Amino acid sequence: MQQLNPQQHAAVIALETPLLVIAGAGSGKTRVITEKIAHLIRSGTTARHIAALTFTNKAAREMKSRVKRLVDDKSLRGLTVSTFHALGLDIIRQEHRSLGLKRAISIFDEQDRLGLIRELLRHHRPDWDLNSAARLSAQISRWKNLFIMPEQMTVPTLDQDPDIVAFYSDYLRQMKAYNAVDFDDLILQPVLLFSHHQEILEKWRNKLRYLLVDEYQDTNETQYQLLKLLIGTLGRFTVVGDDDQSIYSWRGAQPENIAKLSVDYPRLHIIKLEQNYRSTRRILGAANALIAHNPHVIEKRLWSALAPGDPLTVLHHKDDILEARQICSDLIHHKFREASAFKDYAILYRSNHQSRAFETALRESSIPYFISGGPSFFGYAEIKDILAYLRLALNPDDDAAFLRIVNVPRRDIGPHTLEKLGEYANRRQISLLAASTELGLAGSLKDSARQRLMLFSRIMTQLAEETARDDPFLAIDAFIKAIDYEGWCREISPTEGAAKRKMAQVQELLDWLKRIAHDDTSEEKSLADVVARIMLLDVLDRREEENAGDRVNLMTLHAAKGLEFPYVYLVGMEENLLPHESSIEDNGIEEERRLAYVGITRAQKRLTLSYCTHRKRRGELECRQPSRFLDELPEEDLEWAARKALDPELKKERGIASLAHLRDLLKGD
């Protein structure tokens, strides 16, 4: 507490009124939240009555770790530090009966949701294009995030086509029958629950008596409703946010939720954190100048006690290939001069496709790199399919696994059949697989549908028996051939090559399973042990980003939010890229400016901005104009490389750096 600045200290000790903390980039907001948790506990609030909510598991882990350094373990017992969605899942699991759900709830990810939407289209809307599944999924997600249910949409508008609203109802009904929730439901269902069950709401209000919210500007309408319901009229909360870093409108985030607080809580107290502890004064000056072009409900201006630092360098290139190569050359030279590590550097871009040229250039220069947010091995559909088969064989009550592979490969078990099966299983309080073979199902389904379910049940029983009796890996291999999974991959893949890649991934998974079963330990592991271990590896795989080692960081500006790096390259500063052409057309310049602001404020010591005069698009080389955001930066803090000749000493230094990098590579060999 003694090391907090006056504004941070005021935010920590304010307990009597609702509190909004406007926390600029690098102003120590996480420290304020963790210190406030400790202060609440020391002031007499029991830890089990405190909940701190954020948006990522990484942020929640960091928060927990910091709180543990401030308060002893005994005093922290029962503290809730989690994401919004983890809290929502906890509420759903504890109150599942009131929501009309069984205890074993299936959670659908985006792939599962798209699969269900395609099945609904195939059976109920055969005249609709199957390729519209992604658009329908996005629309359903948008409505859920705006807390809009089908019954509210009685007046058709451009965004509320009656047929799509009816499809939304079909989707909700199907999910209920499956005893399943999707990612958006983890917030929506608790809001619906609390809105209709006052006694349950009172129970949770009594349980969570003080709420702290990080990254508040990223909340959507449904999250705001959840907070309002939990907080009630007492207003015992602290929310921390920055409207200048609201960059997720496409996910439903509403920076206007900041302004709503003053209306809904007239006693609201506002504290601004404006001292930045991250960046040099020149970097902050550029960020302030840029974001000043956006309107603000609450004005703030970041400042720093750090040194002025180097000017911001602006590079221009003939095309994106040269952009990537020249930035790699600049990075090697700078690393040699500063004796820094590769992990100190980040290359940030607006769109994922921009990474390709940099990946090629980095590989050509033998520079190690890591793409943040790249695809997980366990995220591939074929890996999830095979693991789902194994999970269901080992645990017949795993409804999520059942729903994933009951129609993989296609078995003509349609949504209507699964809806009736789900309703029957819910009434009997048994699993979907168990319900598939019960005689009582005859009252709900035609004989042909029951026969198809029973055939699938026999397939799963056979897999379970053979993996338990014989060599499990030979049995799995034979099973994959028996169901013609390779044929399914060919059916759903655009090319033969794509189908082969899917089967190569499946083989890699099987080889991995075998290695885990026969590792160095003397005792051979059962298939159940192996699958449990590999599901843990899924968790570890998701955490790879945190252990990326000494590698250059490549990521989108969206992925960079919340991170910081000593040296940042912000590339592709061109019109129609940053700002993106879709945002220009949709009048979304303010959010694009916030995105550029986020990129600038990731840099601690040095920031390099880059643009191309030409860039390939759909195979054609197009002329490009520098981004308008470059014109909004203070000219006195910019150093345009094109206007400055490379002096002989610098040329010599770059040559030495390249030779040193080459020597390091040869030494490594």
C-alpha cells in the first residue's frame, strides 16, 4: 500500500460508494484490484464473499498469484477470482435444476455450435445455403450478447428477419433438448435464471457481496445485466476499465457501459489512473495525440516519469515482402546493438494474413518466432472427433462426446431425433447413450430412428469392449478403419490433400497415445489413464503461449491487448488495413483508432511504425496510402527513415550485426 501513488491508494481504500476506476494503459490497474482484495479482507469482508472477474484465464491466474503474495492462504479461503464465463458456468452447474437441465451439462464450443446449425439447416431449412452457418452463428451470438430473446423480436427489421428469428428459436430448443450450453449461454442463462427466480438471486447476492471487475470496457449488454443483478441496489463494487482500449465491438463489447454506471448508480465515485509506468514519454505523447481525435465521456491524459526515449521510427517499403525482410534486418541489428533477447520483440498487425510474409522472412533469417493465438493441435476437428469416441467408450455418461460424434461419419440421426432423445433422457435423468437403447424411447421416436440410435450404441459398446479386452491401440486403429473415418475426411474436405492432412493428424494423435502409454515408467498405463493425461496436455497446449521461450512474438493487435514488450514493430500502417476497409465503410474509425492506440501503448522503450506503398490483394499488386493515423501523431516525435540517409557508420554496424547473427547460428549447429 505504501508504494501506491495517491490515485491508486484512493481507489484501494474506497469502500463506501460504487467505484469506477478509469485506468489508462500501463497505469497499474491489476495492482489496484489485487491490493483492494487484500484491503477488503483486512477490513473484515470474508474472502468467500468477494468475487474478482476478468476476461481471460491468464489474467485470472495472474490476479490470484498477486493476491497470494499479499494475504495468507487461510484468509483467502473461498475467494472467487475467475473469468465471467467461469462464474457463469459455476452458477449454471449449481442451479441446473431451476434451468431445467441435468447435472452433466455439455458445453458447445464454436465448432460444435456450427455443426448443430448445419444439421438444423440440412433438416429444417434445406433451401438455405449451408455456407450461411457461420453467419447464423454470429447473429445468434450477437443477439445473446445483446440480451435479446426470440420472443422480444416481434417487429421485423433489417437485422431481425422472421425466418432467422424462427431459426434462433429452433437452435435454443435443440440446445435445451441436448442438455447443452454454448459459450454465450454461460452469461445469458444466469441472467435469465436470476430474472425469473428472486430467491436464487438473493442467495448469490448474499454469497458474492463485493464485486471487482477488470477490463470493464469489454463487457457486453448481457454481462452488464449479470453485474447489475448481482450487485443490486447497494452498489458494492469496483470496476476498472479504459474506454480508449475498447476494441471488441465485434464480440458485443459496449464501451458505453462506462457511461451507464453513472445513470444506474448516482452515488458512483470516479478515480482516474493517468500515470503510466510502462512507456517512454515520446511513446505516450504519440498515444495521447492519436486518441485525442476520439470523443470521450471522461477525459484523461497519460503521463510518465520515465525518460523521453527515442523518437518513433517510421519505415516505408515497396511491398509486404520487403517490409518483412527489412524489419527482420532491423531487428537483428537492434538486438546486436542492445544485447537483447528475441522475446523482447513483438511484431503487431491488424489482420492474421499479414503474418505470412513475416513467417517466411523470419525463417529465412533463422530467427525463432511464436505466433500467439495460433491453432492448437487439440483444436482440429479430427483430433476432437477421435478423442470424443475414446471419451464416450470410457465414460458412457459423457453427453458432450456423444453429441459430437453421433453423426461423425454421417448416420442420418437428425436434429429431430436427437431433440426427442434429449427430452427423453432428461425425463429419465440418464445419459443420451443409455437412453438410446431403452424400450421406453418407442413412445417418442419412430422405429427407424430408434434402430439408427441402437446401431450407434452397439458400435460404442463394441469399441469399449475391444479396447478393454485387446491391445487398445490396435482396437482403436481397427475401429477408425471400420467406421471409414478416412472416407468421412474426404467427404468434408475441399481437396484430397486436405483429407490426407486430417488423417496424418489422426495418426499423430494415435502415435502420441502409444508413447504416453509406454513411457519410461515401469507400469503400463490404461487407456483411461492415457486419455486423462492427453486431456491435461490439451490444457498445457493452451498454456504454451506463456512458455514460448526466447522467440519473437507475432500477433494481431487484438491479441496484444494486456501485454507489453520492450521493442514493438507496428506494421501495415496503411489505409484500408489500419484503419481496416470494413471499418471505414461501417463508420468504425473510432474503434480502429483505439486499436492503433493499443498497439502503440504495448511498447516500453522503442516503437517502429511501418507501411507499404504497394501490397498484393487477390493476386494483384495495389497502390497503398499511409494510414491517416500516422498524420495524427506528433511530427516532432517521429523519425521518417525515408527522409534520412543511412550514414556509413550505421551501414557498417548493420553489417557487423548480420555477421554476428550468422556466427551465432553456425555456433548453434
